[in-house]
Amino acid sequence: MTTTSAAPGTRSWLSLLPFLAAVAAVAVVGGLAAGSAGDTYRDLDLPPFAPPSWLFGPVWSVLYVMIGVAGWLLWRTRGWDAALTLWAVQLVLNLAWTPLFFAASRYTLALVDIVALALMILGLIWLARSRSTTAAWLLVPYAAWVCFATALNAGIVILN
């Protein structure tokens, strides 16, 4: 029988639940703040590379699960450390974007937020790679989508 140095309970799948709950809370708040997002999105002048509004929900659903699992994997490796602090910071920035953009129509402030978010995610991937390569790779699609969303947000600021 092999023993591990992990703290008791860190191997349990139940310990994943708080991480999924955290990203679910962000998704719920975002959903509440984006109540009229479809109408707002259609009313904006959009760059030619803008995806259809129906695409955002499915993409974010998958990304939120990946973000939650990545946070859990990072926690399992070293507990709460710099990487997990960065995970929490990026989650707060993620949480702030939707109300800024859709509820407040503050497109430039939302752009500042999403640039900071992209930088936090890239920093998180950098820290995660030495702790859990799986966690780091789970965050790569998130980084790619947020970088794309940053370009879209910038295009909206310019066009509107």
C-alpha cells in the first residue's frame, strides 16, 4: 500500500464541490447581470469576427467546469498558495466583467477588467504548470477564450 503526503480529504472527489460552487456562483451572478445580454449584444455595433450570442452560454459552461477542476487540482497539490490566490483573483475579475459590460454598459471599464483578467489567467497558467500540468492545460482554453473576448470587447469599445 502506498501512502501519500497529501492532507486528509484532499483526494476526495467531494473536495471538488467548493471549487465548482465558486465558479457556479460566478456564473449565476453573471447570468443575473446579463439578463438582457442578447438584446444588448444585438444592438451593439460588432466587429466582423463577433460570434453569435447563443455561443457564449455553452462555451462558458464548459470553461467554468474546467476552471473549477483546475482550482481543485491546484489545491490538491499544495493547498492554498500563490497559485490558488491567483485563481481566486481571476475569478473575482471574471465575476466583475459581466455586470460592468451588460448591466452598467461600461464597455471601456469592462475592457480594463478583461485585460487584467487575461493577464491573471496567463500568470495562473505559468504558476500552475509546475504544480499540476493538467490544471495548467485546463486553463489554456479559458485563456484563449478570454483573449478572444478581450479583442471583441476592444472592438466594441472602438465601434460604439
